[in-house]
Amino acid sequence: MFTVTLEESEALRQLGARLRRRRLQAGEPQSRAAGRIGVSLPTYRKLEQGDPSAQISVWVRALRLYGTLDDLALLFPESLFDATATRQRAPRGGA
């Protein structure tokens, strides 16, 4: 089982804080934001608290609501080598 590092936990907390600011700028209560992205209020609260158990699909819907899906591409930006890369398989076995 993996554990969340302090650095990862802080990054999630900051992400949740940014989501909260966006929601407040839009003048929406948490319950309305939760309804607009199709989750329960407790699940939405997990996002704003930076809870690592929140599903990425919920974050994607929140990003669509308060931002732009184009920002999602920033998580794994294209490399200069991606366009010329050939398909490769990962090595077999445990590492």
C-alpha cells in the first residue's frame, strides 16, 4: 500500500484551496458546486480539503466547471520526443 508523502499532501491541500477560491469567486455554496459536478457534498468537501482519496474523474469535472480542461494537459506535458517516439513495452518482471 502506498502512503501519501508530505509533499504530495501539501500539493493536494493547495489544489483544494484553489478550488475553494474559484467556487467562492463564483459565489456558489459547496452544495451547489457538488451538484453541478455530480457528486455528494461529502465528496466535494474531500476535494476542497485535498483528500487523496478523491477520484481523478471528480477533479476533471471540477476543472471543467471552474477552469478549463486544457489545464489538465499540464499534468503530463508533451515531450519533444513524444512525436517521434515508437511504441515500446515496459520490461517484464518486478522492479
